[in-house]
Amino acid sequence: MKPPACTGMTRTDPPTRQAVETVFRFERARLIAGLARLTRDVGRAEDLAQDALLAALTHWPRTGVPDDPRAWLMAVARRRALDGFRHDAMAKGRHGEIARAAGAADPDPAEALDAALDDDIGDEMLGLIFTACHPVLTPEARAALTLRLIGGLTTAEIARAFLTSEAAIAQRIVRAKKALRASGHPYAIPRGPARHARLGSVLEVVYLIFNEGYAATAGSDPVRPALCAEALRLGRVLAGLMADEPEIHGLLALMELQDSRLRARAGPDGALLTLAGQDRSRWDRLGIGRGLAALDRAVSLGGADGVYALQAGIAACHGRARRWDETDWPRIAGLYDRLAVVRPDPVVALNRAVAHSMAFGPEAGLVLIAAIEGAPALERYAPLPAAKGDFLLRAGRKVEARVCFERAAALAGNGAERDFLLGRAAECGQGA
């Protein structure tokens, strides 16, 4: 296949390989989504996307990066997919007598392709998320597979998001692909009640993607804005498709409100900043307005006590405060009390402890954190010793606080987060 007109890079251009990898990183998820619609096999779609990358690494250094790299990659992958279809059709032809004797009907490849394209989602990426959230998979497998396919996260990054081991995540993804393939309907876009039944895991996945962008679990960059933008896009599409679902609007509100602070999360030197240290003039007031409107919509639909609406309510308290000392911590603590009832997990309990420490003093936070320190899921979770260190520091117990911050830094997977925590440990050493 001859690639389209190019931008002028030659085979000697050192940036070409980097350009190929950058294009693939941005286009990978949409490429897999389009191929999954064609093949109805997410595992095969991922393999075809990888084949297209290898083809680009071979051709683009000689010919230059095409004007429409995504179309080039899709054309290569689609051609290889069709070659595979032809090979499969020939194999079925050779064994046609056996199939007919067993009473099996030969499917029409053209009809299968039309069916794959005939959905009312109107968004390939969203369709792929619903596929990855198929009921044949466990909730954990659904989220892990979607983060891999849509977010492009490595198994190590997903393991951090789930607070589990890399080996467990790798096995989970492999088994999920096999289960989808064995189900016989790996790319079936759900409709009606089936779509609603799968919505909870879809929202969880979208938010996990957002969180990986908002607080990167690995690498040197503290944030990955592209993932936040993708999660927001998917959330807005969902809100348009299912406008009467309160939790969709609750999730969208939460993401909009958190995203409004994204530009202020790091200082000029790239170091992470706490809410207290952020320049609130850099917060996106339009984004805050969109978040508050989405939250009002969720509440008006009866979803005030939904998991995402409660978290959005907490984010709204921060968004409304023009200064750190105007934050309504008692209200935030009350919202966390309600959230702990509907989602009784250790991370929520940790955040509740933080809120109570701010509303009622560090000793109140230490009492609550003592109750969850032994939770297995938090054993290697950096925010736990970081929060405890903050409580101890505010209580004047600097030596103990320093130990906690150093432990948190050792557990941190992100370089910026690690530097921030080491800075807090050093702060404890002053005058200790």
C-alpha cells in the first residue's frame, strides 16, 4: 500500500521514530476501537493495531510521516484484517462439508461487518468500553481491560490504580480477552436494559482513566492531561446518550470540577502543589461552572446520594472557595460520612479521615486513620502514610511525621509525587 502524501521527513530524520511512537500513542485506542468493530475480537484488534505500528516503523523512516497518519495506520490494519478474513473463509470452505453435516450456517462476512457498524452509540471508543465491560467479565477484569485498551496504560500503571500486583493484572487482562473471545459476542453493543445494567462498571472505568490522568501513578509527569480529556469526552458522550441517568451527571460533575484545577496542580518547577498552595486564579472558572451545573442536574434527577454525586459535592466545596481558608470542611466531612455509607472501602475511609482532620483537628484524623492502617489494600498505598504524616506534622509531632513522609515517598510511583513527599519530610526536619 502506498502511503498518502507526506510532510517531508526523510529516512535520515532522527525524530521519525519518535514521531511514529507519538502518533501511535495518541491514535492507538481509536485504532483498536475501529478494528474491534470490524473483527468483533478485541484481542485480535489489539494485535492488528500493533502490526500497523510495526509497518509504520518500517515505512515512515523511508517515506515520511503521512498527512493523515491515523488513516494510514487504519488502512494497513484493515487490509491485514481482511486478509485474515479471507484466510478464515478459505479454511471454512475446505471444511464446509463438516459444518453442513453439523447443521451450522456459514455467516456472511458482509452482514457481520454491517451489524458491527450498526449501533446507536455513535462513538467507537465508547462502544469499545461497553464491550470491555461485558457481563462475562469480573468487574476488576472489565476495568483493567478497558484501561489497557482505551487508556493505553501499562500493566504496572493499572496495578497501581487497583492496588494490586503487576502479575495479577497481566493475568486478568489475558483472561478477559479469552473470555470475550469465547463468549461468541465479544463486540455486542448493549441496548435498553442491558446497557443500563452495564453502566456502573462503565462509569467506574471512565473515572479510573480520568484519575490516571489527574494523578499519574508512574513516570516523571505528575499529570497526563490527554487521559483527563479523553475521560471527559467519554463522560459527555454518555451524558448525551443517557440524559436521565443521575450518576452519569454526577461523574461528569466530578471530572469537570477536578479538571478545572488541573493547570494549578504543579508549580513552575513541575513540583506538585497541595490545594492550600495552589494559585486559585489559575483554576478554570468555566469548568467549575460546568461541574456545578452537572451536579445540579444529578441532584434534580434524585441522585444526590450517588457515589459520584457525593464526590462531586466535595469537589464543589473546593471549587466554590476562592481562598483556602474559606473551605467548608465541616460540610466536606459530612459528605464523606455519607459517602462512606454507600461506598465502604479503605480509600474512602482514608479521605474521610483527612476531611475530619481538617474540620475538627489533626487528632480527630489520627483516630480515624488508626482504624484503617491495617487494611491490606492500603499496605503499600502512598497516600496513607502521607496523610498520617500531615496529621502528625499539624499536631506538632515532627519526628513521627518525617518517618511517615519518607515511607510515603518510598511507595510513590510518580517522580513528582516522590519529590513532593521528600520535600515534606525535609520540612519536618527543620527545628525538629
